[in-house]
Amino acid sequence: MKVAILTDIHGNFPALQAVLADIDSRGDVEHTFCLGDLIGIGPYSNEVIEMLYNRENMIAISGNHEEAVLSLLQNKGPLEGHKGIAEHHEWIGQHLSAESIKRIQALPKFVEKEVEGHRFF
């Protein structure tokens, strides 16, 4: 069994497309884990979220950029350590679709999963 681990996509949809095409071309990757930071930096956060949510056997967790954007959307202010990029996170939040916001709100902070006797945390 093979798994793919993705992290820090940061709204870079073209790069995500290339990586997923490579994963799919291998034909032997059974599970994909995304370790957060789907959004931010790049301009394609909605597209990244949609593509990942439409994949089978995809498990994703929330990263610090999801948490930072949600904090601003909930009027809680910038997260500690993210004050210098709060303006950027505000821009990301303003451009997320309602569906994307619901999806990142639903992301867990961690996942524990057993796959073929192997435990992932």
C-alpha cells in the first residue's frame, strides 16, 4: 500500500494539479493525506479546496493558515505570529466562497486513521 502526503499547498492550484496528476499516473497510491495550509499565499484557495474535497480517499486537516483566516472571519483578530500577514489573510477570507469557508471550518486539527494495520496520526 502506498500513501501520498501533501502539505502547504497555499492556494497554488496549478502546482496541486501537477502533483495530483503525478499521483494518479502512478496508479498505486491508495490514500492521500493533506497536512494543512490548503489556503493562503496563492490566489486559488477555492479551487484547491474544491479539488481536494472531490478526491476519493483524501483526508485533510487544518493548518495554521486555515486557522488564521478563520480567526479573522470570526472577528477574533489575527493569530499570534500571523499579525504581519493579517492583511493578506483578510484578502483570502474575502475571496473564499461560502462553501470553502464551511469546508475549512469542518477540517479537524488532527486525524487518527488506521490503514492496513498502519496507524496514522
